[in-house]
Amino acid sequence: MTTTLIPTSQLAPQFTLPQSLPSTAYLSHLLLGQERCVDAFNLMTKVKNQHLYLADFASIDRELFIKALVGQADTPSDSYLVATKSQNENQDFNFRWQTELPSANVGTIANQNQLYSYVSGQIRRADLIGKMQKTDKSSQYKPGIFASNHYVFIDVESLWKREGLWEFVMQILEQGHYRINSELAPIPLNCKIIFVGSVNLFTHLRSDDRVFFKYFPLLAEVNSELDLTKYSENQYLQWLVSLANEYKVELDLSSIMPLFWYSTKLTEHQQRLSLSMLQIAQVITQANALNANKALTASSISKAIINAKKRHDSSELYAAQSFNDNFINLQTTGEMIGQINGLTVVDTQDASYGEPARITTTVHYGDGEVIDIERKSELGGNIHTKGMMILSASLYRIFGRDAPLHLNANIVFEQSYQEIDGDSASLAEYCCLMSSIAEQPINQAFAVTGALDQFGNVQAIGGVNEKIEGFFNLCKARGLNGEHCVIIPKSNVLQLNLEPEIIDAIDKGLFHVHAIEHMDEAIALLMQLPAGERNEDNDFPEKSLYGLVQQRLEKMAGQDDDDIEPSFLQKILIKLRII
């Protein structure tokens, strides 16, 4: 028989790290995994009248990333804005850009000699195009960033919020020039504009703004993760060292492994590493402040991560206290019919943690409806309702193919006073329903998470590490005895990154994690009964769980009349041989 227990080697990511740190750190190393961005940026530099939209994410160090991106491209030649005699009767001269250094007798209006500039916040019109500075005797043009820089990066949300300024920039792109005032000739646009913002806003602008669609065909979407099946640990180590170098932090070799573990925590995947500059930089700078040595050590990294968690775990502590004080009733020992421990994730504004939830089910004679009390009380979200419908479909697929079911079931999350959403409890709810119908107890030392499809396959869920840790912490507070277990979908194993304390307890046999692919495997673990398979007569074995369910359903449908006690009137009619 194939075991469902997960070996300790699969409970956290495994890395093969070098025995020494890289000797060099360059800014270009921060572009690891960003080939799409680099290619799009370099293409923009070669295509006329096409500009770029850089789609980043909240935890990227935007200015550092822009600096690295521009640094890898070829540096354009300086350009000079000069005035030439105009053929237009209404103007004395025209402005034009040239790459040759003007002669001494030709005045230079502006010198485009800066590589790039990034602007955000309260952007003004004069910041972009410049202004005329008047003195008592003359006036002089003070160039804006369009006339001073080859590449102009603009925070798109800052511009979008100011409708007039947005329309002004779109007009400049459409006309190819801008005016300082009505008296001066227009100044040709001679820079590349790169909008920086979210990919959602790019999609919105492409569909709603015709000018944007025309001039921003190039999208450079920043990757937030690195796939270790395509890149090596050595390359990511170079990225870490380069990032630390930019923040003036020196890494010790011992600090690398905890940084890799933390990085996979951020991605929730054993084979992916985070490229979130700010989150990792925050950890290393906080650890550096706690570090007594010149180079950052593993103990300082671990301390910084633990301290960060403590600063945000007040909700988790209050929830744990409610379990300790028995304000919330949840069993972790013994057996119960129609009761199971589900696993939920509570998301606060800046943290999340796992919390067990008691799910109960009752059944009675009815018309085959599975009632979701959370939905009836308007505490169930749409995805949770979808999970309940799939649960009902699974029930009817097995037991209601030839005749309607004559039972009603009520399923509820006990002592839950906030909205429940998601379908990750559908496996637990299904097992609880089977227990209630078959009147077979469930081992309360188990906690279950998993989403079902209509064929009974167990699908991946979110927050698997938080859910396991939440149940482990509760069991640890009550005393680990080797019986406590968590059942998760097998498809979530690649996301496991459990704390060393939990891995140690599993290694000692004090706690267990099972990974399953089908709901029948969960039934066997929870109730110590095989689910059962149909025979040629379409019946389940009597001593299987589904056999017991089938018998109960037949009794509810009145197909088991031999076991029903006749009424007083029926007994008289039987004696008189009328029936």
C-alpha cells in the first residue's frame, strides 16, 4: 500500500549552495530573470515614435531597478537644442536637435546630456517641458526633463490622476513637439518616455485611450519570481550579493541559506525565489542593525525575521488564547460523528496565519438538499458556495445516479462569525457529511484541507504552510502525542516550507502530514474504513464506508422495510391477513 505520509526531505526547499560568495557585484546582476524587460527596453531605443510601459509591482525598488535597466543599454549621444532661421513668416526662428556640438557663434538652448530621470508625485507641467525665466533685461529658457534626458520615466498613476496633465502629454506625443508659450516656436520631443505602473492600468489604458494605444505598444512586465528550473542558485546568490551591495550591507556565507528560505516563503514555492527587492532589502538592513559582526550572519537574519513576525502577530496571539481558554470549542483528541477539523487562513492587512475551524454536519429525511448554513446566514462567499455545489455534485455522482436522495444535510462552520470564502474546505465538508450519513466517527486528531472537483480529485489550495502551522501550534499547546495529523492535497507539496520546529516534530514522529490525491484516501485515514468500490450489481461492500452510506440512504428511501417496526394498525391488518 502506498503511504500518504510526506517525508521530511519534502517539507521544506532543498538548495545546493556554493562554498564561497561571489567576488564581484554589479548593478546589472539585479536584472536576473528580467530578459523580457531588457529586450523590450532595448527595442524601444531602436524604434522611432514607440515608447515603453514598464509594469512593475509594489515590492520592487523602482528607482534601483530603473537604474539597472538603463545602465545595461547603449548610452545615446548628447544632443543640443539650437535655433535656426525660420521660413515661417509668423516666427523668427525654429528649434531643432542636433548631435554635433554647435559652433561658438550658435547659441545652445538646451543640452540633452543626462541619461535618465524618474518623476512621480506632484508632477507639474514645467517639470516636464521647462519654463522661461525672466530677468529685467532678458528671458532665458530653463529646460525641463524632456529636454535634458534621453529617457524619461514617469509614474503613470501620478500623471493619470491629473487629467489635464495626462491629456497634455498625450498631445505632445501626437504632435511630436511642445510649446513653452505662444510666442516661441515648438520644441521637438527628443526623448523616450517610459510610463511605470501596474499591468492592470496598462490594460485599461490600452482599451480606453487611443493615443496611448498608438504610442505605447511596448510592454515590459517585471518578473516577481525566479524559476529555479531555469536558473541556478549561483545566479540568485549573485543577485542577493548585488542587492546587499546597493544597500551597503556585507553578507557572510552563513546568511545565504536563511535568505534563500525566506525568499521561497515569499513565493510559496520550493522551486521559485522572490525578486522582491524591497522585502529582502528590509530584512537584510534590519538584520544588519542587529548584527554585531562586520558581515551579516545567519543568526542576525533569523532574528530579524522572527522579530518582524512578532510585530504583526497580535491577532494570531489573541486567537490562540481563545483556544487555550476553551472559548472556541475544537477537539484534537477522540472521535466524533459528523464533526471534523477544517483549516482556514486569516488575512490581516499585513500578515496571515492559519486557524483550525470545527465543521459539523447533521442529516435527516428530506428531498436531497445539502444546506450550507454559512450561505443561508449570508456569511458564505461565492467561491465557498461553489465548493458546496461541487460537494453536492460529488454526492449525487456516487449515490444519486439512478434515484433521488431522500435526505437533507446541514453543514456549518461552528463559532464562525465572519465571512467564510474559498473552496478549500470542500474536502473536509464532504468527509464530515459521509461520517454523518454512515454514522461513523472521525478521528479528531486530524485536520483537513483540500478542494474537490466533481470526480472526487483533491485539488490545490492556498496558504498551505500557514494552515499546517496553525494546527501544529494548537496541538503543541495542548501537548503533541504522535497522533496529530494534517491532510493536504498532494499538489501542494511543492509549496511546503515549514518551520524547523515542525519538521523536527515530524522527524520525531510527534506530528504527521499526509498528502492525498483523491477524497477516498482521506476517508480511509479519518475513519479507518476503506471507501469501497461498486461491484457488478452497483453495490458497495457492506463493511466499507460507502456501503454504510448506501444502506442508510436506502433506509431513508424506504427500501429497507424489513427493519422498520410495524405500527399498531399494521399489526392488526397483518393478523387479519389483510396485508
